[in-house]
Amino acid sequence: MKTMTKNSPSNQAITFLIFTILSVALNIHQNYAEGN
């Protein structure tokens, strides 16, 4: 992780964005499953 972000700091922002989108999608999926 650190070796990747050392060369290009933008990788850290992209990884953070991906994890955020994944967590939000998981929360929406869980709420949808519980709703049904």
C-alpha cells in the first residue's frame, strides 16, 4: 500500500473512493435485503 502511494499520491485517493463506494453499496444492499 505504502509503496504504491509513494510514487503517485493520487492512488491513495482513488483507493479511498473505491472503499467508500463499496461500503455505501454494501449498506444500501443490507438495508434493501432487510426491507424485503
